[in-house]
Amino acid sequence: METADQIGTMQQSILRMGAMVETALRKTLAAIELQDFELAAEVVREDARIDRLQDTVEDQCTRIIVATRPAAADLRQLLVGIKLAASLERTGDHARHLAHRARAVTDLRYVDALPLIRRMAEIDISMLHDSLTAFVERDEQKARITAARDDQIDRLNAELYKLLVSIMQQHPQTIENGMDLMLVNRFLERLGDHVTNICEWIVFAACAEHVELNK
């Protein structure tokens, strides 16, 4: 098999892994909104599949590097494939952590937090999807544009933080649930950071340039 074909196979594994992470995030969001704790438990159980696929991607990249001694551009793509698999695995972990806190929104006093949580999650998911497209297409500009959307996540993070603090101040008996939602907010903010890091590696793969995006 030619090096290009092998890299294509690796990219398909990355896309499968990304699709699994997207699905986990969407299930987690639905579990939070619908208070579907069985769906949340399903996300937790399925995280192991994402972990196994990370191993597959790393094995594929390693075999290609050893067997073909790829040219510089292909080598960067393979090294970035390993980095992306690790970032996707961590993103899957965040989905699992979010699922563990689905019960926090059963308190109706936090219902106003749901639209902000939904919006942050939707942006995270769309950024993740677009970053993986940029990786496969070796599209540096798309990666840069995708990373820039992290500003939206940061603004929503600040807005949600203020809302949660206000609710906890008005209803001190809800602080435990409020702190769980603070963690949800933090996880969603970190997802945007992970995708930004993915985009930085995509730029490196495309032009051999280390950059810090959206700082």
C-alpha cells in the first residue's frame, strides 16, 4: 500500500474517533437537558471505545513511520495524527465528566443555565467537526478560522459563570448543584481550548510553523 493510502486510512480512523466524540458530546447534552441518566451512563460506558481507537491511530502512525520513512510533509501529518488522537481522547474524557454531572440540572432554579450550556456545547461540537475536516483537507486557513470561534466559548463561559454565582447567592441551599454546573462550564470551556490546540497542530502539519492561535 502506498504511503498516501496508508495516511488516508489513518485519517479515516481519526474521523471515526472524532465522530464518536461528537456523538458522546451530543448524548451528554441531551442527557443534561432531558435529565436522562441512562443516556448519561451510556456515554460513560462508551468512553472505552474512544480510548481503544486512540491506540489504533497511534499504531497506524507508528507503523507508517517505521515502514515508509515518509517525506517531511507526510511525517508532519502522521505526528499530528498522534497528537489529534490524544486530544480527541481527552475530549471524550470531558464528555464523560459532563455526563457524570447530568443530575445537577434537576434543580429547576438552574433552568436558565441550560440555554448557555447548550450554546457552548453546540459551538464546541461544530469547532471539533470543522477542525477534523481541516486536518483531512490540510486546510490551514480553515483551522485558523475554526480556532477563532473559541472567543465565543470564552464569552459564554463568563456569562454562565456570573449566572451561576448569582443563583447560588440567592439560593445558598443549591450550592452543591451550582458547583457541579461550574464544573460543566469549565469542561465546556476547556473543550474549546482542546480544539484550538488541535487547530494549532493542523497549521503545523500544513506549513511546518508552530503558532499560538486565539491567545
